[in-house]
Amino acid sequence: MEWIETTGATVDDAKERALDRLGVAEDELEYEILAEASRSMLGFKKTDARLRARVRPRQSRPRVERRDRNRRGDRSRGGNRNGRDRGNKGNKGNKGKDRTEGRKRDVVDPGSKQDAGRASARKADSGAKKSGNGPDGGKEDTSRRRRRGNGGPGTVGDVGSGVESSGDDRADRGRNDRSPASAPKGVQMELETQSEIVEEFVTGLLDEMGLDARVVSTIQEDRLSVEAQGLNLGLAIGHRGETVRAITEIARTIVQRRSEGAAVGFLSVDVGGYRERRRTFLEEFARNQADAVLGDGRARALEAMGSADRKVIHDTVSDIDGVETESEGSDRDRRVVIRPVAD
């Protein structure tokens, strides 16, 4: 992570700004004080404190451990393939195609690496059940999902339209219809079912990133909030929360595909309480800027922000008399302007 420089009336203020810009907790911040806050001899002119900071580097796990884990996973998947071969001898010609298309789908859906393993297990159990030689695969998959889970308004936006479905995609849809964590065709997917899917995805993603966290869900009216709780999660937060927002968008896409456009409510994913810290910072920042506009009567254009951050600014300033807000620009350059209300 590259170093950034921040300033503030005190060292603590500068450190708070660094925490917000990097989107990390205090124990994940590494910083150096470049200059203390000082005043001139007469006490009229003040120099802000200045420091440089970055996300504290974390030591990655030994490569040997990762190879061992992959080797164990390969043996497990190999056992499933053997079971599938015994139950479906007539489908040998389609195996190479299925594996090839599975790899292509991994690129599109980051959550599919784990789904592919589960798909192999379900196919193996299904084949064994048809031949009368295996246990009930549906029960096994349900118990696995339950163990894993312990570890805006309206429907979720459609991001999968216009994409040609492959044979493997059709197989996925059939599998999802049978899965307890998928809604039957034509039936809306409730928030409880969505929480199971998102918890499983976030838990698996953080595990692949080498991060230890507890994933919990909260449902309030039509809003589903899934949060990963733990320490040293800066890697999953990213610069100014970019990684958190990306994880949220991927989770919405997965829910959209599983529900075939029938998911209800609003979904939000948070990591390490970043969203709440960001909202608190923006509220205070908006009030300070509004006070400055009231003081000198000059409008102030803020830096470009995402839609969620802009909404916090609008809502906060709307409660302050004498000032108003307006959004200007487009796409990633869209920003909020705070100006005095015209007489």
C-alpha cells in the first residue's frame, strides 16, 4: 500500500483523516508524524499537524500451507468425480465440456470457485442416488450450508440480462431451483434466503483472502445487512471502501442470478464497521462545510463521491437552515455543491 499524507489541527485529527481515507481500523494503520501543529510567536498564525500513513503490511500465509489445502481439496473433489463416474457411465463425453465451461464461469462469478466444488458434490450424490448406490445429496448440502452460515428498495438490479446462457448455466439454474438457498421459479426470494447465500459467499471470499472474520446478517423491514466482523480486515475494505462496495455489487449479482430476478428488498455488505465510520465522518464533514458557507456566503464544491456518500451529505445539510445542496457532474466525477440559500 502506498503512503498518503494528511493534515489536521492536531495529530489526532490528521490521523482520523488518514483512517477515513484508507478505510481501516486504528490497529491496522501505520503512520509517521512529519510535523506537529504549531503557532507563531504572537499566536496568530497556526500550522497544521502533518503525517504520512498507510495500511499496515500483513504477512501472508506460507505457500506450503496453501498447497496442502489445495491438495486436500483436490483429493476430495477427486472422490466426488469417482462417485459420479460410477453413477453416470454414459456421460463421459460431456465431462470435458462441463469442466471447461465451469472454468469460464469462474472468471465471471468470483463466488463460483466454491460453487463449482459444491456442484461436483451435488452431481455425484445425484448420480449415486439415481443408481441406488449413494446417500441423499440434498440433505448433505443443506447441512454443509448451515455450518458455513455460522461462520435500493425494491428488487435487486438485473445485471445478467442480455448474456447468452451456456449449457452449464442451464445446469446451474436447475441445480439452484432444487437447492434450499434458491427460490423456485416464479416465487420471490425472501431476505432470509438471500442472507444464507450472501453469508456463504462472503465467508468463502474472506477465507480465500486469508482473513478471519465472523459473518452475521441483520434484517430490518426490507433491508438486509451482512457484515464481516473481525480484526485486520483492511484488505477487504480497500481504499476509501472501494473493495467493500465491489463485494456488495458481486453479492447482489449472485443473488440476482440465483433468484432469476425475483429477489426482494435492499442488500448491503459491510466489513469491519467501515460504512458506519464513513457515515459518521461525512455527517461531521458536511456540517463543518455548511458552517463555512454560512460564515462567508461562498458556495463550496466537495470532492467527487459515490451515490451513497452524496446522500449522506444531502440528508445532513437539509437539516441546516440557510444552506442547500445540489449534485453536479456525471458518473465518477459527480459531486455535491453546498451553497447559501438565495434571499
